[in-house]
Amino acid sequence: MHITDALPEDHEALTRLTKASKAYWGFDMEIMEQWSDELTITQTYIEEHFVYKLLVENILVGYYSYFEKESKLVKLDNLFIQPEYIRQGYGTLLMKNFLQRVSEKYNEVTLDAEPLSTDFYANFGFKIVGQLPSTIEGRFLQIMTKIL
């Protein structure tokens, strides 16, 4: 098992993983279609962001991505796990790797969390500081931050 840089040619596999992971939480096909562009990982995205993938016996199990918002502030943009590996500790492994990776350079992390995932992030010390309207009317993402 290892975490390594994602390559631009990983974009299709990361997109499939992202969409499968999101659908795992019970979103219907209409909503998934609305989110299709948001959930697509392009080669350019990988080139312009920090993207790390988790491989277990050469199988893509999950990934995370982030970018610098300001000199000491970083945003966790994605953290997704293949559905068959959810609730097996891989999300925790990726989050710990992410926090370790950014802790020396940044003072604060922000992210926009699905309502179903706020407890996961709270376990790592993230606090809800606001809400962000999603593309679905009446639905909100939680803006969460953590001081490093």
C-alpha cells in the first residue's frame, strides 16, 4: 500500500472513482448528472493541483487533492474512496497523509464538506464555520476549517 503522485493520465480512473464514490451515498441519477462536470477530473486539473492516489496492491483505492488558496491557507478539494473500500480505514489514512503533508507549509486548512461527511472531518479537528449553497436548490455544503 502506498500513496503517490497522481499523473495526468490517471484522470479517467480518478473521474470514475469520484463518481462511483459520490453515487455510493445514495444520490439519484438526475443529481449525479447535474454534478457530472464537477466530478470530472481532467488532465489539466491534475497538472494544476496537488493530487495523490492511494494504491493497494496496484489497485486504485482512493485519492485526495488540494490547492493553495493563500500563502498559509490550503483547501482540501477532494477526498474519495472506491465504494468497496469505504469504512475500511482508507479515508483516515488519506486524511492523515494529507494533514502531515501540508502541516509544515500551511497554518490552516479549509474544505467544503457534504453534510454526510462532517463527522468524519470533525474527527480530525475541523470545525464548521459556514455554509455554501450547492448546485441543488435548498441543499448546502458545510464550510469547515482546521488550524494546523
